[in-house]
Amino acid sequence: MNIQKSLLTATLLILGGFAAMTANAAENPVTGEFQVSVEVQSVCNIKTAGDITLDAVKAGLASEEATKTATLTLNCSEGAVPVISLTPSSASIDGTGVMTGGVSKQEVKYRLTSGSAAGTVWGSGDNAVTLAAAKNYATAIDTTIYATVTDTADVKPDTYSDTINVSVAY
């Protein structure tokens, strides 16, 4: 029985010590703080609807009716004001370019515009197109590019093409 009393006494002393330490810790807490931060950087991503393939024209009989479009889609950070430059392989800044024949190496002239086939020329530098500020990244900004043949295409029958570089400053 003495052993049981001794064990009970020891257990009560230990529990009492823990209770005293817990009470003491609750009365004197130590506090601190830290921050969480992130830098959000501006971004614009470009997605095109694909190449512009103009309808076939008869040699020497092409007209400005030979026009097709493509949609350029941007996703930009909130408040970003995208300025889109289109530059043909000829490095022309005025929205004009030449499509070169794959075999003949002859050229067919074309023009890039916004708004319509007869709209504002769309090139680079002063001929770049500025869009309204983005609402948020999730809201896509769609804009239409018009490509129009600007001469009669009085050249050898062939498939003519050019590559346009798209650049977006924001």
C-alpha cells in the first residue's frame, strides 16, 4: 500500500508541475509575426487562329476582293495596354509585304489592315495597332487581321506565301 501511495503522490506531483507550467505559459505567451508576399509580373500571351490562306486567284486578274482574315487572341494582365506590331519577312513597317512563289520566286504584293480590308494599315512602329487596356488575364482580347492582295498577281501559277512576325509590347 505504501508503494501505491508513493506512486499516487509522485503522479500528482508530476501532473501538478505540468499544470503549473501550462498555466505559466498561458500567462506569458511569446508572439512574433511574418509576412507573405508575391511579386505579380505583367504578361501578355499571343494565340493566333492559324494562317491566312487567300482564295485562289487567276493570274493577272487578282483584285482587292482577294481578302481573308485571321483572329489574333491575346490574354494580358489587368491594365496592360497591348501594342501589336506585324512585320512581314520584307521588314516593311507600313503593313505591306510580298508573297514569294515557292518555285517561281516571283512576288505578289499584299497589305495587312485592321477594321476592314480597306481599314488602317497594320505594320510596326507608327503603324502598330494599340488596343484598349486588358480587363484581366482570363478575358481574351480578340482582334481581326485582314490580308488583301494589292496587285493583279500577273505572275506564273504557283503557291505564294510570306511569314508575318507578331510582336506585342505591353
